[in-house]
Amino acid sequence: MIVTLKNIIPVIGAKWVGEFDAADISHISIDSRSLQNGSETLFFALSGPNNDAHNYIGELIDIGVVNFVVSYIPDDVKNQANFLVVPNTLAALQQFATWYRNHFKFPVIGITGSNGKTIIKEWLNFLLGPDFNIIRSPKSYNSQVGVPLSVISINEKHNIGIFEAGISTVSEMEKLEPIIAPTIGILTNIGSAHDEGFSNIAQKIKEKLKLFKHSDLLIYNLNKTIEAFIPSVTKRFSWSFKDETADVYLERRISGEHTSILVTWNERAFEVVIPFRDDASVENAVHCLMVLLHLGYENDVIKSRISMLFPVEMRLKVKNGIYNSTVIDDSYSSDFQSLKIALDFLETQKQHKKKTLILSDIFQSGLTNEELYSRVSQLVISNKINRVIGIGETISAFKNKFVNCITFDTTNEFLAAFDTLNFGNETILVKGARQFRFEKVVALLEEKTHETVLEINLNAISHNLNFFRSKLDPGTKMMVMVKAFGYGNGGIEIARLLEHHKVDYLGVAFADEGIALKTQGISLPIMVMNPESTSFASIIQHGLEPEIYSLKGLDAFLKIANDKKLEHYPIHIKLDTGMHRLGFQEPQLAELIAILRHHKSVKVKSILSHMATSDDLRHHEFALSQIALFEKMSSLMMDQLEIDPIRHILNTSGISNYGEAQFDMVRLGIGLYGISNDASEQKYLENVGTLKSIISQIRTIPTGDSVGYGRRFIAEHETRIATIPIGYADGISRHWGRGAGYVNINGKKAPITGSVCMDMLMVDVTGITCKEGDPVVIFGENPTVIYMAQKLETIPYEILTSISQRVKRVFYRE
């Protein structure tokens, strides 16, 4: 479908300011950082509480973008591009998506509910894929922004759509309904997710049902509560394991790791086998089965395809690879839209100049192969991919569209040639359709470590960053602390994400941490908070900026700066306002000012101090006295030196409790990682790190037998014991053992029995359904790091930073 600015102007009610309204539009964007932006991009400048995309229009014009939807035209870009001015750019994006959707008349499946939306969508894509050209939401694009971006990807070759819609409060679904305009609706279960956005469960149900306002059919699990809110005009297609009055009645029987279901509908009765036994997976599979029934699939086809359902991986994962490479694992899907998303993610996480794409055949694009691989080639070029490895007969046939490309017809051919391909010192995106079994490719590329991993949720980091940004005054800068290996979460990867989000400064404790970031290509300014005088030469060599907190340290740095004939090298002056740890005290200011006045080799980039009690309001008066003293001391320096440095005193809890003292910049630390000292604030933060392991072995011991060193656990009854390969060498405190702590196995608490060993711990799994190889959560959502800290009488910082470097970090984005 050809779209021009002239088409769009009346659709979104825009005032056009520009010179050429007939421009062709082939790409809609909201991300100024995407390398896919170009001359045929229409950029919607969205504004939110934490960011305003209008600030990046100048940068976009510099790279060739000329068409913008804006709520105002910034002064510095007037007369430089085509502008469509609207009152609200998000509303305009939604209006455009609604107009675009109305040009297509094929069936559309709309999915909403509290859980299971993305899994049902992916399973339906698999089940219907042999018979349809499907357009679906990429990943979990189900938000007020994600839904319109998904729908805008429809083209003329698609003949069925599958879109999910997620809402967190009232009045959101009525905006998404006309964009999706589902003909078939699926309501998954209604759980507790986002409860805070609704006054009660009834309101939540009513809001979600608004998606199906004009649907021809609604599929749902028969439930009297939900039935009461379904409009009488809506045609219903219900199922149930309990109520025989449902349209489709099901009987369930668990057999090993599978679930057998007898399906009874009208005159039909047949059995299907679902390759899962947990309730959530069975319910998701039944929703898919109902769609197949409605669309008229034969029993044998339903049975065959349902039996082949698979676990859905919904996350892009970043892993350490062999030979100093980084692997981005997106090995379970291959479609054009998700490729665009994965390439954008690659750009945020690239750790090497060289970038390799391993790509399978792409399915269900709705395009001819010629057009599809031409577009893929353009994506590869715009994202500056150095090497393409194609796997599949179709991509092999279009090898000539790519520069520096090698192809294989099958995954097995690639695996056989693996040792000849020379991987190393590069970032590798692995993107493949499930049938190509690219998990085998990832297994070869991934650095081998033991089975305990710390998973880092990059979406959660972005959320927490924006939460604290929303508390800042306009113009207040933000430094983010990535010291101590990113509070145990991983410094390099998090620094890259923060650079992507355009924070102003990074903070590290020691020079070697900053050097590691700089050598990995981080360009943000980095302050070294606790530099040793022996590291000053290296600090200068790598362009780091030292905190100076003593006359001795200042003298040492000035000597090196003078020897190197530096001019105005940035330094940061630390003042002691009551912490009494590091910093210049008030009586030293006169001497400090006198020295700085006579040395042009350095420039005071910032003046800072550190609060001792920002997290404890019992010491409110002391905190205010620190702020007042900082104001006094820093103002004196500014007046006498005639300088205008950045001033900052607030840490994470200071941002929340003393917002009036933001000065020019704040320093975000533990809050980025989802931890607050304020229980009321904690509920707005998202968990970042989940420490996971597996069950290595399970044994049953009789009454009176003991477990572990020193026989510190004696079984009082026959007990089932599981051994987990993680111990105090990995950072688990021995005080967490002997029944004090627990791990989470399949949603159940398993108390730790006996002492924590160096590399292992043992837990009581009596009464818990589990087997060897099952995943184990050490901390994350349950138990939380905060809970562990309280029980161990310590602080979350200590637990996070204690996790050993031998524990592999896996970074992912939903």
C-alpha cells in the first residue's frame, strides 16, 4: 500500500508545514536511534514524562529523515523538513494506524487478558502458518505504541492477522480496539497483573472486553463472572473442563509430561495430546484449539499440529560467546518485523566493531521472495552488518543480494562447516525460524560455563531508569553508577544500554572499571569516584574523569597534568558535608581554591558531596544540614573561582526523598536495579536480576539420615532432597542455609537443608512436583533480594555484589 504525506495529513488532522507533501512513506518510526531511519521514514515525535523525541529531530535530519509528526516545531529545525503538527503525536500515531487497518478486510484475531497473550499468538502463528500469510505482533508489542506499530506492518499479501493487546488502566482498550478491529476475539485468563490500574476485578474485565466490541466471535473459558459482562450481541464460543453447558466440553488426563484432552463439540468427539502438563500451557493450547475448531480444521489436522506445540522463548538474550564474541540469541522466530526489532537491539548491545548476522529463511512476510530479500538486504546495509551467514534453501537462492555472504541449505551443513568460519571478537545475531533448530548454533557459539546463571532484564532497567527520570526537573542531568560490575549485574552491557538511553554520566569506583568500559567503546563521560594516585596516568590515557577528594590527591594529579602539558582537564571536587568518608572539609576550602586558581591544567567539571542518611527519614534534619552545607561550600567555590560546574549530592534515595536538592545532576545507583528503601516506591520498580540454577540430583532419605557437612540437618521423616549446583563460592551466604532461606522450584518454596557448600546447596522438595533438570530460582521475584537482605541482616547491595564472576550473566529483552 503506497502512502504519502498528502494521504496522512487529513487522517491525523495535521497542520502541514513544509515544501513537499507528496513524499512517499515506506517506514514509520518512533525511535531516533534506529539505523533503519531514512528519507522515506515518517517519524512520530512522541513525548512522555521521561523523554521528548522532539529533542532528537536535528540529529534525524542530519541522517536524512525529512518527514516528522510533531506537537511543536523546535526552533533549531524550522524550515529544515516537512512537519505535520498535531496536538498529540501518540494519538496521531493511533489514528494513522486505524486508518491503515481499515484498508484490509481479512480475518483478524485479537487477544487480550492477564497472561498468555504472546504464547497464544505465537502458537496460532505456528498452527495456522501452513495455510495463511500471517501478520502478527512482533514479540510482545501490545501497548498503546506497540499495537499501532504492529498493525502498520500489514501488506496486501497478508490474509490473516493475530494481534495482542495489553492494558494497565481504564480508557486504554478503547484506543486499541479500532486499531486491531478483531473479527475473532480471544480472552485469556484474568489475573492480578496491573491490578493497581483498576478499582476492582469487574472494572478490569469490562475494560478488556472492550477489545471485542465489534468482533464476530469471542472465544473464552466459560466463567459466570465474565459472562455477566459480555455484551448480549456478541457471538460466544466457550470452552470448559467443568461446565458441560459450554460450547466445547473438555476432559483432561495427565500422562507423564503430556496432557490428553477429550474434545466434545456438536457431533464431534476426539482426543488431542498437548505436550505440556502445567495449567497455564494447557489453557493456552485450548484457546488455540478453539480457533482451529472455529476455522473448520479436521480432527486429524488439529491432533497433529497441537501435538507439536513447543515452549515459546519471548526474549532476546545476550550471551558471552566463544573467542571474545557476544551472541544475541533470537533463535526461535524468523519474520521480517521481528528481524527489524532484533537488529535495533543489536545496535544497543554491540560490543565489537564487527557484526555478523546468522539468518534462516524468513516466512510469512506477505511479500514475494524477490521483494522480501531486497528489503532484508537494505536492513543489513542500514544496520552496517559486516557478514551475513544465511541458512535455508530460499535465502541461499538470493545470496547475491548480500555483500560478504555465505549460505548453507541446512543447519546441519552449517554445523559441519562451523570450524572453518572463524568466529571471534564480534557481535553475532542469531535469528532463525524454529524449524531450523538454531539452538544448536547458539550452543556452539556460546561460551561454556556451568548451569547457574544471573538473568538480567534490560526492559526492567529501562523502566527503572525512566521511573527515576520522571522525578527530575527539566534540565537535571543524570549520572548512573555502574561500579562494582554494575552492582553485580554486569557493567559493560548495562553501560551500553545507558548510553543508548542517553544518560549524562557513568560513575565507577576505580580506574580499572572505567578503563574496561572505555576499551569496550563506551563514549559517555565516566567519573572515577575513588581513584588511587597510582592510576592517574591511566585515567588520563583513557579519557576518564577523576574525583579529587584531598589536597594530596590534587597535588599528585596536578603534577601529572602539568608534565603532560594538559589544559582544562576535567576533574570533580568531592566535598565532605557530614559523611566523613572522603572529601574536602570546610576549613580546607581556602587552600583548595588558591591551588585551583593558579592551575590551568585542570577544570572543575563538577562539585559533589554524598549524603549519609538520605534513605532514613529519622535523620531528616541531618540530611537538610548536609544539603545546606553543600550549597554554602559549593557556592563559595563557584564565586571565588568564577566557575559554573555541575553540582550534585543526591543518590537514589535522595532523588525520592529530597527532590528539592537536585541541583544540576543526580546519581542513580541501586534504584536502577529495582531496589528502593521505600516500600511504597518499591512496587513501581521492576526486578532486574534473577539468579537461576537447576536441580542436579534428587534423592529420598529415610528418617534419621543427615544432609551435608556436620550433619546439620537430620530428617525427621522420609525426605526428598534436591541438590542445586550453586554455593558460597558463587556468592550465596552460608547464613542462608540450615533452614534460614529457601529457593523457588516450580512456584513452591524449597527450604535449604544443612549448610551451604562451596559449590552446592541442598533443599527439601518433599511435596513439590519436580525432576532433575528443572529450573530453580535462587532470587528474583520470589525470594527477592530485599527479603534475603532482611533475613540475613544486611543490605541488598551486599547480596548483589557478592555474586561471583564465575556465574554467567545472560542479558535479555522481552
